[in-house]
Amino acid sequence: MRVAIAGAGAVGRSIARELIDNGHEVLLIDRAADAIKPERVPHAEWLLADSCELSSLEEARLQHCDVVIAATGDDKVNLVTSLLAKTEFGVPRTVGRVNHPNNEWLFTEAWGVDVNVSTPRIMSALVEEAVTVGDLVRLFTFRKGNANLVEMTLPDDSPFVGKPTGLVPWPENCALVTILRDGQVYTPDAEQPIEAGDELLFVVAAEVEEELERMLAPTAHGG
């Protein structure tokens, strides 16, 4: 997979290293000459250019990219980059970094953003996830599917402790994706039981989140 990343700061470089380690081709783009430091990510391509300029994106051959990640520290730049990538170059997948929470509402398909990543929201979600048991924590929103990635740590008194996932009456529009237990990742096949303290990751429609939460932790939520 070929990925272009606009913004070669600490965030962009970190994403690039991770993608390269996973076998992907990465192009880092930045308009600041002092940000172009190929020795920091030696296996990436580098381009000194403004990602808000069509000519720069043509030079970057964005039409050959599978994903564009707009990861600069400027929300305006990230929006324009995403919009150009989607509308002018037909990039299949765009990811936009949200720096200021007040701007999150702009990062939608209307601006060419398939997925927005809000660092403040992720950090607050991770804090909640670390201190809550029996509460559903929203980690991520999928724009196209009107669905969310959510997490719940199963409480000791859940009525489904010890039950195989195949016998749990999950709500409609809800899928258990992964079970995290003792540092291990378990596939939620029909025979796999869920245990107290398990971190359960779901993809779930927003309208059934409350139903799922009450079902798994009824005493914590007035059931």
C-alpha cells in the first residue's frame, strides 16, 4: 500500500515509521525545509512541498496513493489537503488529524475526510477506559457507517461472565470484534467465553450503545 503523509513533524514521522515497519510505502510531505530530515525516517520518500497546492500534489503523484494522511499541526491545512486528495486525485481513503476540538465538526466527507482522528478525544477516551469498569467508552467514529468503535471492561457482576460469546444475545447492529485479556488478544468465536475484567471491543451503531451497556452491566446502570 502506498501512503502519503502531509506533515513531517513528530506525529507524521511516527505514523510513517509504523507504516514502514508494516511493509507499506510512505511519502512524507512538508513545506518547511527544516522539517525535511530523511535520516529520521530513512526508508520513506521525502518531498519539500506545500500539500495545499495542486502542483505539489501532482509532483507527489497522489493519484497513485491508496491513503493520504493529513497530519500537520494546522487544521486548515489538513482539511484542504484531504479535500484535494479526494476530489482532484480520487484517493480512496483519507485520514485527517484534528488539532483543535472545536474544529472536529468540519472533518467530514464534505471536506473529503473519510476518517478524522482527534488527539484530545482519543486521549480523553483512553483516560476513561483506564479508570472505568462497566461503562461503555467510545474510542472512534466511523463516518460512513454511522457506527462507533467502543470499549467496555466487563464487570464482575455482569450476567454474562463465563458465557461463550455465541450464547450472548447481542443487540442488532452490534459486533464483538476483539477480547483483550491478560495482555493477549482473543478472537471472539462462538465458543470463546467472556470473563470478568475482559476488555471487549465492539463496532456498534450509535443508537444501540445504551442497550449494549445496560445489558452487560445492568446493576451499574440501574437495571
